[in-house]
Amino acid sequence: MKRLILAVVVLGTTLFSFKSNAQTTWEIDPSHSKIGFEITHMMISDVEGSFKNFKSTIISSKPDFSDAVITLTADVNSVNTDNGQRDEHLKGEDFFDAAKFPTLTFKSTSVKKVGGNKYKIAGNLTFHGVTKAVTLDATLRGLTTNPMSKKPTAGFKVTGTIKRADFKFGTKYGSAMLGEEVTLTANTEFVQK
């Protein structure tokens, strides 16, 4: 009897260890997510934009996402600022140069939990032919089960700031026309696969 109890305990411990160390993949739900940016125009107002077409994945073996690897790809040709003429200008050589550089990518190099539901995400951002290391702030807004899909769903808000000059983006426009910094904002839902 003692051997049977010991065997059950060992088996249970082994299964728990395997489950907690198994990698889990989460994919972005684009219908409940937005990948956006904001820049100051002529030092008096802010213009917002987003990308309509994007994909993102989180792979993590820890339930608190502290070991997560995050990837994001956005189609630059899907840029949307609610103004068709401006969108075409942004796709052109002055800005994204979408004909040469059709995608924007991000891949994390580390995710650090800094307290509670707050994280620092370091990674490499690439667009307009330039790759730079950036650090983003993230908040895990919650984990729940979607009542429609019955799948675990995680919500994150991610923010950060980059400098236009670092990416050679819109360099012919001075700070009197466009702010030197671009604010990045992502409101996202990820579904466990």
C-alpha cells in the first residue's frame, strides 16, 4: 500500500512538473486588438494611426509570462490614419517606403516582471530597413476564459516611445513639422492555442 501511495505521489509530481514547464503558445486576436502610434503635428496636435493587418505570438512556459518570447509583424501597407492621402504619403519614400520595406517587426529579447502585473519588454524593432533595441512597458490587464470560444484569453496594454531619427523615418521633416518622438501603443487580446 505504501508503495502504491508513493508511486501515485511520484507520478502526480512528474505530471505537474511537465505541465508547468510546457510551453504555451498564445496568438493575437486581431478583431479585439489594435497596434497604434501617435506623433505630434506642427507642435500643436497629435495624429494617431494604426496598422490594420498584423500578427503576434507569445510563447511562454510560465503562467505569469515572465519568460515569454513575443513576436509581432505588421504590414506597413495597412497603415491607417483615417486620411487616405496621408496614408499614401506614409507608405512612400519619405516615411515607411513600403515598396522596399513592407513589414514592421518586433521580437523580444527579454521580458521582466517589475511588480504586480507590470512588465518591461526589451526587444528589437525593425522598420524602414533599420533595427534598433527598444524597451516597452506592458501591463497584463487580466486573464479570463472567453465565453464564446471557451479558450483562455490574456489582455495586455503595451506602450513605448521611439525616436524618428533612429529609424531614419521622415528625416526631411524637422521638429517644427513633426515631433521627434513617436509614441507606440498596443491594446491586445491573446488567445491560448
